[in-house]
Amino acid sequence: MNRAPVSVRGFSLIELVVTMVIIAILAAIAVPSFRDMTRRNQVSNASNALLAAVSYARTEAITRGNFVSICASTDGASCATSTNYAQGWLIYTYTAGNGKSGTQYDASSGDVLLRSAGAMTTASIVANSSDVLSFGQQGQVVLASGKPLPSFLTCYKDPTGNKINTASVPGYQLTVNGSGGVTSTGLTAGASCGS
């Protein structure tokens, strides 16, 4: 039995070059879009983590019937007099019957640490004030007279530390109202990400 000769045909050099050019063009289009999507997710995750922390602090204040506070922290053990929440934060309450608010966490005086968060390297979170944010027994924000309602700006932070707020990678503003509710709004492209 004789077999018919099999014709073997490969790609020509021109076909291979055209295919490589098409792959290069598709990669050039896809890579920036993927990078921006990753950055948007990082900003969104940071904003959502802070939103969850503020909501948790408010809920704990109502549940415990006691003041609960949140402050920026660089070490996870003490409050920092800073507006930089990307370094981390603490959520804490005070000993039962000790009705103080707006004071920094002090474990030696019986303050109870409820939660802490570590530093975020790819997002910037800046508060409008370095004051401790406290919630009262009904979940309301407790502020010293004349202090503004708390708000936070969240933006992407590149490896060199630059804060980025563009149309493709927008930042967010979280605003806490007097009753303790939180609203999240997108920042317009080019708006400040705080200092």
C-alpha cells in the first residue's frame, strides 16, 4: 500500500511578522488599560477599607453604648497626630462609664483597642483634620466646638510617592455627616488629593 505524499506547509516569514505586529499592537493597547484597572482597584480597596472602619466604629459605639474613636496610627499601638490614614489607623473605645471622646488611645488608662489597620503602600488617604474622630452612644459624630465634619481623600500613590487623581484613575472623597453616616463621591480629575 502506497501512501500519498503529505504536503507540509509552515508559516512564511511575512505571515509570522504580520502576526507578531498584531500581537504587539494588541499588547500596547491592553497593558495601559490593565495597569489603570489595577490602580483603580487599589484606590477603591483603600477607600472601602476606610469606609468599613468608620462604619464599624459607629456601629460599635451604638452597640456598646459608649464612645468609640478612630485615629491615624503609624505603629498600630498609638495614635499619630497626623492626617495620613494610609499609614494605618486604630479603632478603640474607652472603659465603661468613662465618657470621654476625642482623646488619643492610651492602653495604660484602660482604653480598649478594637481593631487596627496597617499601612497601605499604593494608596494615599488624607483626612481634613488630625483630630481623633469619635462616635457617641447614638452613633453621632462628637466634635469639639467649631471643628469641621470629618472627610477623607483617597487617591492612587505611585512608587515615588506622587498622588495621582486622573480621569482613568480617579480618587474618592469620604465625608462623615453629623449623624455618623458616610458618603463616598468620586473626585474630579485633577482635584487635589490632600497634602
